[in-house]
Amino acid sequence: MGEITLIEAYKKAAHPLQGHGKRDLHVMKEALEGFDGDLDSDIYGSGKIIEDFQEKIADSLGKERSVFFPSGTMAQQIALRIWCDQKGVQRVAYHPLCHLEIHEEDGLKKLHGIEPILLADKDSVISLEDVVGLKEDIACLLLELPQREIGGQLPEYETLVAISQYCREKGIKLHLDGARLYEVLPYYGKSAAEICELFDSVYISFYKGFGGIAGAILAGDEEFTDESKVWKRRHGGDLISLYPYIISADYYFDQRFDKMDQYYEGAKELAAYLNGCKGIRTLPETPVSNMFHVFFHYPQKQIESILIGVYEETGVGLTGYVKEVSENECVFEASIGDQYKTVPKENLENMFTLLNEKLKQEHK
Amino acid sequence: MGEITLIEAYKKAAHPLQGHGKRDLHVMKEALEGFDGDLDSDIYGSGKIIEDFQEKIADSLGKERSVFFPSGTMAQQIALRIWCDQKGVQRVAYHPLCHLEIHEEDGLKKLHGIEPILLADKDSVISLEDVVGLKEDIACLLLELPQREIGGQLPEYETLVAISQYCREKGIKLHLDGARLYEVLPYYGKSAAEICELFDSVYISFYKGFGGIAGAILAGDEEFTDESKVWKRRHGGDLISLYPYIISADYYFDQRFDKMDQYYEGAKELAAYLNGCKGIRTLPETPVSNMFHVFFHYPQKQIESILIGVYEETGVGLTGYVKEVSENECVFEASIGDQYKTVPKENLENMFTLLNEKLKQEHK
């Protein structure tokens, strides 16, 4: 028993409670089953299969046009490049923990020569004051809703409106990193289009809350999206066939579009269970989407050992990893999807009762 | 009858003779059937599904390592960038009709700031003299085998050896655009590894002769491929899951690896039929791979009308398009795959007899 790792124990648990289940080939097989084999591939961005989906998502976002991309990394660099070229200013602003800053090997700088200004303290979301306080001229401001690296926090809707209005007055384009946009709509109580009308360009992802295989949409007006297609080709993203991603995006979008409220409610419930345990706190305390971060005020090794035991005794898996923050603290990211609702309430409560007992023992 | 277009007539023909058949969702469905649904997705370039395939193709190419990319456009720009950065010279040389020069919206220049020197007359393949005659210092020379835009022509193997040797002496890296590398092996009578050992880096494609969905491999030594993974992330090509392309590449690679000789023989036979018709010539006259170009010395509209009639009478489809070269000339690209062998010989001969008769009438 001592030899099993946390990820192994999580995978072995009868009830792993995060996400939509395994990322295996069944995800593709299930999506494909819903489509007629005689359907023609898209060809370099043309064809019914891609055009219909782009139109459907543009409509959902309330934008004139949208373009399917293999990745958000590609889509967002391109969005910022277009706005910078249009203004003749190779400078943008975003949060210090923005995806472009910490997960893309500096592609924005090394491929596009764009300089980012880091806005706001890294533990806070960007405020109107941060934007008004900008000293340098920028072409574009990027807002990420929710701010993933700080547990998925959100500014209030009124703040978004104020920032949007300010940017329009100052000739600053506003871009939405909406990788998890649909996941925050229940909190805002708004439609995707109502949020997107505050932004000039919008990126959304299909493998977070929607659980598709990969792929992204970049939306905006026609001039912007036409230009983005040229850059998509330059980046090597204008593949002869993107349909494996498109059909899975389409299939799981339809499957889960109406479930974002369920995931949000699940996240709030799970966070409450966790905050009821000794030495655990969640960020935010009350989630505003399907995701949040979970901090254990214990050493990583100790928590791993406790979790493995709890999974084995109760059959419920909470997380497959915890990451060390400091000697006495570790963290993981929780993300609620289809799985959470399938865990029997009794098992869930047993799991938290046992977890809390074990944590209390450690505190003695 | 007058209203049908050439592409419609080709699609309606009982025996379309090019390629592997339709690019529809059956291509994905067939490939997926061969794989266990429980197989885990690759995750950002890691996992058995991607690592095994990279190793398999590296072995086939006789290279230390290989990396799977969503596209050749991305893979090749990255290869050239790595060689340029390593030498500190932002200049490369390639053919005037190189893919990077004419099909990528100047991605190499606009994303990487690399200046290409165009080598050789556009109607010829690059010779040793062209390379020796280079006045500017370059980091890398790119050779495309076969040179697609001029009918898929090839330098002799001895020329490749001489160019490779010269480049090594001069400290110039040699990169292979081998989108159709396996397709030329029957002509050279060499293995892929025997050709690739002349090159420092190699790109191959999986949706030409192999008929996969999309995707590419970039191969070289470990230092080179490690660096290429960093750039793959910068380009937005390091997708969470590339498996739909990987499993189709793997499946069709296995299916068609041994059929390149059959395609090559088919191409030579088809070219002979075509060259036997009044006012048609192929480039090259005798193909050296599964592909070649077909020139009709007639106006485009006239040829379209003749071909539609021939397809409707004989049930054999030759091409879905012809492109105007000049008022009295048009051209299409022929590419032989699985389909050619399935066309009954009698139908094929009837088609060429009828085509030739109609062309002769036009000449009167």
C-alpha cells in the first residue's frame, strides 16, 4: 500500500469526482458516432463542417464572425498581433499570471515582438484603477474570465462594463481570454453575448468545461477574423483538416452547454465540504465558476499519504495530485464536470468525514 | 448536362482514379476502429500514444528523435529558425516555389524574421552549382524531394550526396522538405534512412501519399528536437491532445508504407496513357514518384467540357479541376493512391480512347 502514488490511487478510485472522466479515445469515438461518415472533411478552413460551427459559435457569442483554431495559444497571440499592428503600437497589457506570460514559452515576444505590461498584483484580478493607472500606450488589454491561476476569480460585471467603456474612450482594444467563459455565465447571470459585447475580440476553449479534445474559437468582426485567418496560416494552424477537433467541440458543446449551472453548483458544494475540514481552505472561498484552488496547510507528503488512504477506504477520489507551495502547504486545482454528480452523496460525505478525522489527528 | 461542373462530374464518376478516395469522416472512423478506446490521450506532447509513434518514425528515418507537429508549415519554419539561431545568421536558401515561399503567407519572414535566398530557376530543381554559387552566408539550405510545384521532379541521388557533402564542409545545415519522401523511395531505390542521413533535419507529412487526416513529423538529433518542442509551444502547436492526427498517421502509415511502389508504377502508367493523347503532356514525362502535372494544350473551358462528357460516358474520372495556365493551356496535378488500381483496365482504356478522339476533333 505504501508504494502506490496519489495519481494511481485517484485513477483506481471507484468515484473520481473531478472533470468529465478519462481523457481517452472514447471521447473521440463517442463524438464521431454522432456524425455521418459520408460528411466531407473541411479543407484549409473551408467546407460546411467548419463554416457551420464557426457561424454557430459566433451567434452564441454575439459576434459577427468566428474562426476555429487548433489552440488558444495560437488564437490569442494572433488577436493581440492584429490589434497591435492596427494601432502601430507593439504593446499590450495583461495579468501577471496570464496564460501568454507563463505557459507559452514567450511566444508573444519571440514570434510577434510584442511587449506585455503586467497589470495588477498577481493575487488580484485587474481593476478599473489598474487600467486607468497605465502609464504606457497600449494597443490592447487582455482580461481573463475567470482568472485561472488565482483559483478562477472574477471581477464584478459592473467592473467589466467600466473597463470596457474606458478602453473604448481611450482607443484600447479589449480582448477576452474566455477559455472558461461559459463556465462563469451562471455566476454573472448573463448570456455569453452579453459578456462578449464588452469586448472587441474573444477566445473560447472547447476542452475545459466542455470536455472536447482540443481546439479554440476566436471571434470578432469580419475584418478582424479575416486577418486572423492569414495569421493562422502563418502560424501553421490552417490545417487541411481540423474536423476531429471541430466535431468533438460541436458535440460536447451541445452536450454540456446547459450543464454549466450544475457544474457551478457542484463547485460551491464541494468547496463547502472542503472548507469544513481542518486545515483546508479554498480560493475563492465560494467559487464563481466550476473551478477553484484547494490549499492544504500540511506538508505535501503528509497530504498525499492521507489522501491515498482516504481514497482506498471510501472509493472516492478527490484529486490526482497536490503541488507543494511551501514546506507546510500544498495545493491542487478542482474542476467540476459531469463526474461530480455521479458520486453517491453517502460516499462523498463518508470521504469528507474520514478526511477531516485524519487531518485533525495530524494537527494534534 | 451543360450545367454540371467538372468537380461534380468527377465526384459522380463511378471510378475516380486519383488519390485514396474521399476525404470524409470515414477516414477517421476507420483509423479509430483499430485502436482501443481505453487508450489514454497524449497530454501536451507526453504519453505513450505520441512517444511510441515519434520513436517509430525516428527509427524509420534513421534519426535520433522525432516530434509530431500539427502541420508541416509549423514544423519547417521552426526547423529553419533553430538552425538560424544556432548559427546567428537569419538567412536560408530554398527553391523559388518552396512551400514556405508561396503557401504560408510569409510566416517565415513575419514570425521569424528570416530572409530566404531563392535558389535555382523556378523550372528546375536545385543543383550543386546553384549551392556552390551562393554569394551570401546562409544557416540552412532546404531541399524539397520531390519538388512538388514543378510536377514532383527530383535531383539524382548523386547530386544529393554532393550537395550534402558541400554543405557539411561549409557549415550549412541541410533540411529536407520530405512531405512526399516515402513516395520517392521507389525511384531512388533507397530506404528513408539512406536519404535522411544526408540531411540534418527532416520533415515528413502524413496526408499526402499516406492519406492520413493531417500532421507532420520533424526529425533530427536530440538537441534539435528538444528545441523544436519549445518552438512548437510558442507557435500554439503543443496541443493538449494531438491523438486524432497521430492515430490516423500511424494507421495509414502502416497501411500504405509498402504501397509506394504500386503508386509509383501507377503514376508511370497513367502518364503514358496521357502522353499518348493529342495535345497532352506530363511533367515530368516519366514520373519519379506518385505525382506529376498534366498540361492540356487547349483552353480551360474546352477541356472542362470534354472531360465532363468523357466521365459521363465512361464512368472514369481523371481530375476534379483544371487550372488555366494561359489562354490555350491548362493544367492539373495527378496524385496516385489506392484508387488507381481499383479502376478496371477496360474502363480506363475506354476513357483514354474516347478522350483522345475528342481531343483530336478539337484540333481539326
